[in-house]
Amino acid sequence: MNIRSHIMDRAAKALADADRRNLALDDDERALINCMAKGYQSVMSDEALVRLDDIEELHGIHSRGLKRPAMPGIKGASAAEKAGIKVHYGAHGEVYELSPQSKAADVTKHGEKPPVGLDRWLAATVLGDQCKDEKALEYAMDVKSLSGSTSGVLIPAAYQGEWIDNVRSNMVLTAAGMTTATMTARTVTSSSIVSDPPVGWRAEGAPLNAGDPTFELQNLVAKSVGVRAQATAELAQDSPNFGAQLLQVMSRALAREIDRVGMVGTGQDNQPRGIINVPGIGIVPAVGAPSNYAPFVNGLQKLMEANVDLDRADRNAIMSPRTWGDLEGLTAQDGQPLMRPKALERMVFRPTNSIPNNLGATNDESISILGDFSELVLGVRMEAVVEALRLQTYASNLQIEFIGWTRVDFLVRRPASFVVLRGIK
């Protein structure tokens, strides 16, 4: 028996024994064992097997009886990847929660791996009979995904995770540590932390003083975001890597817009609400034209005063390219580049065009966002759609429009974990 089969068998037996005896596994323990039982690559590692040993010993679970095979040959994920997969159980099924290093494609597998990649399937689907990739066209026909209807083509379940991963890989919020959660329904109920709970000492028999509410209900409500691209029929048919190019350009465009609403979305006009419009975030006001790094140190101070650990608070600052250029161009009195203070040595300045420069009353201000970005959750509905449309001018110039859209929403689980530097000129 190979190691993958061993892990899957062990985990399945562990779940069965735990359920049979009504053992109280916590959510993380059950999520890990469930992922192992399903054979997800992210938990096919020796570390995960050791963790299973610990869980079995803690709860008295009996699933052994197999000699553990040697581990060589298993490409285990990093500790960050394994730690980033959690499973929640709700009315509509399992919700997977992923760290930036984890892949949606690893935890949303459906049956056997398709015979062609997402890019080749995409080209065959949007080009139809004009596609020259016979194998991809045959598969597209088999799964009945050839485009042409006005309602578009739902990307097969086998590709949904890869589609989302392509978008996530182009997002600055992913690079900063954003959490991604799969949505099993249009609306998923969650909660956010509105305040830290009070702690007090009490005399024997005396009551604890009640504080303000700590949690409040929040909903992730899937909202549609779409991208449109155009090309001539000749170019689409003759380019050997058109599917890969189309996938990349759509992913980048979607990523840029999803990044934007995740940070500055208004919550109106069918778009999610971004970090800066969530009540309870910290503010460093009226920064002005950057002349030193003091506003970023002030932001770190506010985060620590809000009980954010320094080793999470000092990792990332997202800003516009204009702000990034101004900071990188700062000089000391001797004309040499201005050194960052020690508190900012680890901080990665992440420029993105998703941060605008036309904010404020004078329409010339920008922002920068600091914080623990794992507290920002991107909810993704696993039902992306693609379509190819012939434009009204198709008869004269053979122009085709390619459309792709997906459904997402954002949730800030703990607003106090973020600080926004406002009024950057």
C-alpha cells in the first residue's frame, strides 16, 4: 500500500470510529481528517500523518492496523499550506477556507483529472468547431460545454478551482495574506468581531459585568463580476496558445477589479464593501505628501493598540504605484536613500493600480492599508461562466467578444485588525 492510500484509509477509519462513538472532534481536527480521507494533496505529508497520530491518541480513536509506509516520493505541502485549509459544515455542505498558499483546485476535486488543461478547454469552448485542438474540442463536446447560447457556459466543476486560483494568483490581496472561502450557496452566514470581550476580576459569588456585544452576524452574498475581451476570429483560430492568453488576460482583469472592491468597494451598486468602508477600522488621517515613514509607524502603533500582534501587523502595506514611487524616492539630508525605521524593515510595500489616486474632496488623494490580511475573507461561489459572442459587426470584421464572470463577496472578520492611512497626496 502506498502512502496516499495509507493516509486515506487511516483517516476514513478514524472518522468512522469517531462518529460511531460520538467523539467530540473540534472543527480543525475534523477538517484535517476529512481532507486526508478524500486524498487532498495539501495534507499528503508526514507532518499531517503525525498530526493524525496525535488526534487519535488524544481522543482514543482506533484506526491503525496498517504499517506506515516510507514517506519518500510524496510531495507534501508546506506548513503554511496545511495550516491554511479549514472546513466548516453548514446547511449547504462543506465550506473550505484557504490560506494564500493553498489551492482551491486541491480541495474541490471532482472525479478524474480532465484530459486537457483549463486553457485548452477554454479555447475549445469559446471557438467551437473553429478550434484546431481536436482533443480539447472532443472533450468540450463530451461535457456539452460548447459556447453559443446567450446564457453562457458554466465552467465544469473539474476546472472551477483552477479558474479561481488563476484569479487569486494575480491579486495583491492574496499576496498580502487574504483568506479565501468557497461558498456553497448564494448567501453564507458568518460572523465578525466588533469588539474584544472585556475581562475582569470578581469576588466569590459576585457576577461578571456584562460588556458590549463581541460578535455580530454577517452575510457573504455572492455578487457577479464580469470581464469582456475582444479578438478577431482569425487571431483566435490561428494563435496556438490563444486559450492560455485569454485565460491570463481575463484572470488579471478580474483580479484587479476584485482587489479594488476588496479594498475600496462601496457596498452599493451591486459591488462588495471594501476594507476602508467597514466600520471599526483604524485611521491615520491627513497623511499628505510622504516625506518620511512616520505615518506607517503610527499605523503599526494603532494596530498594536488594537491587539494585533506585531509579527502580523508589520508584514504588508498596500498602496498605489504613485505612493510607492514617492516612498522609494525619499532621501535623507545627505542625498542618500532614506532608510526605513527598524519597525518597518520587514514590511512589504505592495503597489497596485487597484488603489486609486483620486480620492478625497480634491480628487487627488490616495490611501494605504496595513493590517492582518488573514482577517479579510474573499467568498467565492464555485460557478464561474464563460461565453463567446459574435458582435453586430461580425459579418464585416469577424470580431468576437469573450465574456467571463464569477461571483464573489468580501467579509472583514475583525475590523480592528486593519488601519487605513488616508489623505496621501
